[in-house]
Amino acid sequence: MSDDGERSTPGKGLVQGLAVTLKTMTQRSTTQQYPDVEPELPPRSRGVIALLEENCTVCMLCARECPDWCIYIDSHKEEVVVPGAARSRQRNVLDRFDIDFSLCMYCGICIEVCPFDALHWTPEFEYAETDVLDLLHSKDRLGEWMRTVPPPPAHDVLGEPSKEEATAARKAAGPGAATAAKTARPAARPPARAAEPGEPEQER
Ligand code: SF4
Ligand code: SF4
């Protein structure tokens, strides 16, 4: 007897269970044979973060915005002598750039906020360790992941050209092209339609 007082047919549950088993047996299995077969992951999968060191200016934005505080950056300043300049310039040199993947929650904020495209997602996920301390990836290891970063998707042919492309096209067209485009007269307006009897005359 069920909770609501209805009398259930004996063996009904068994038949229902067997029906589910038979239905599942006839369906195609979706099991992936990992690690024998590599899974085909979408290019934008969040596997691990790669660092392109030469793009990093040590602005510290990523470390400040990381909600888990798991990015550690150290740097020093170097004098750069510019030939012909009155004073030497200073530039930041990266000494340490570590990400602790035992704390990282893969939110992607560091990649979003980096103004210089120094951080990138890669779909690579096979970096499990037996010691949790080994999940702290140094800048060299983060740099090695760069080879697994997929190429950016092709531009939409119907989309607007990027700012850089538009600038390059203007430069290629020559110095007079931009001025000519600015000073070009607007196309002549079509002659105004004559007003019908009783209709107010249009403004010219
Ligand atoms: S993905 Fe998120 S949690 Fe991980 S390092 Fe970047 S900002 Fe921090
Ligand atoms: S936000 Fe980008 S450029 Fe700035 S420190 Fe982080 S990785 Fe380097």
C-alpha cells in the first residue's frame, strides 16, 4: 500500500525498473574512453592560464582583481637609456609571476582585466599533481602553456573592421585619403517635390 492509501499492483516497481534497464541498454553509450582517447574540447574551455611574459607590464591589475588572491607578482625597475633622449627611462622587469591553481576558481577575471593580452585561457587540463604545492605554477611554467593556446577565431566577414585594421587601411590609402574623406562634399540632395494643391510647402 502506498503513502496516499492507494493499493499498488504487486511487481509493478520491478517491471518499471526492468523497462528502464531495457531502454538504456538499447541506447548508444556516450562514455568517452579517456585517457585512451583525448576529448575534443571547445577552444574556449577553461583549462589552465598561460602567460605571455613579454606582454606583461607589471601593472598588477590581475593580482589586485583576483578574488582568491592567488596571483603573486614581484618585479624591479630597470633604467633604459634611449639614444637621443635627455633622460633615461625606467621599465618594470618581472621577477616572479605565480598562479596558485589550488586556490584559483577559474573565474577568468585576471584574463578579462589584463589590458595587454598577457594572460590567455588554454583548454589544457592535464596538470593534476599528487602534491598540492606543485599546483603553484611559476612564470616559466605559465609561459610554457602558451603553446597550447588555440588561435583566435577568424573575423566575421560581415563584421565591422577593427580599429587597427581601419587605421592600417587609411595609412595604406595615403596621407590625402583621410583629408579627402573629411572634406568630401555630401551628395547633392534630390530636388524637392512640388507641393500638391492644398499641401503646405516643404522647408528647403
Ligand atoms: S581565474 Fe580568477 S581566481 Fe583564478 S587566478 Fe584568475 S582571477 Fe584569480
Ligand atoms: S594585468 Fe596583465 S600586464 Fe598587468 S600584471 Fe597582470 S598579466 Fe601583467
